[in-house]
Amino acid sequence: MKNTKKFLDKTTAININNTMKYTQTQIAKMRTLLAQRDIEQSEDSTLFDVFMEGCTGWGNFEDDFVIEQFEEYFGEDYFEVIDEKDHKNGLYGE
């Protein structure tokens, strides 16, 4: 069985498959990182297409879809690695 222990910050966590995995703060960060990824991978014609056809932004997708896309691209351990570094650097006031 895979270790799903995650370091959570002090905001409300959401329930995914009966396991509290991510906080709303982390999901907001996921949306930002996915949007940045999309910008970095875009071609010049993409901006034209967005103005012509429109685009559903990451802020409009359901949390479950954002999490699925984020984990697929960045991996499930992204926040664990980041939070371990923050914890070691004393960002949690310990």
C-alpha cells in the first residue's frame, strides 16, 4: 500500500476518496501551477485561439479534476516534498 501521508497547512482540507489529501490552499496553488504550465507550453497561435474561442480557466474546474490533472503532471508527492523543505526551514513556527 502506498504511503499517502501528506503535510497539511492549517487551512481546511478536502476529502478525496475518504482521505484528506489536500487543503484549499494547496488546490489554489495547483490551479496556479497548472495555468503557468499551460502558458509555458503554449504556442503563439494559442493566445489567438483563446481570444477567438474562449477558454475555461483553472479557477472554473471542479477540485477533483484539478487534483487529477495536477497529480498526473506534477506527481502526487509534490506538496510532501515542498512541505518537508518548509518544515526543515522552520516555516511552521517550530
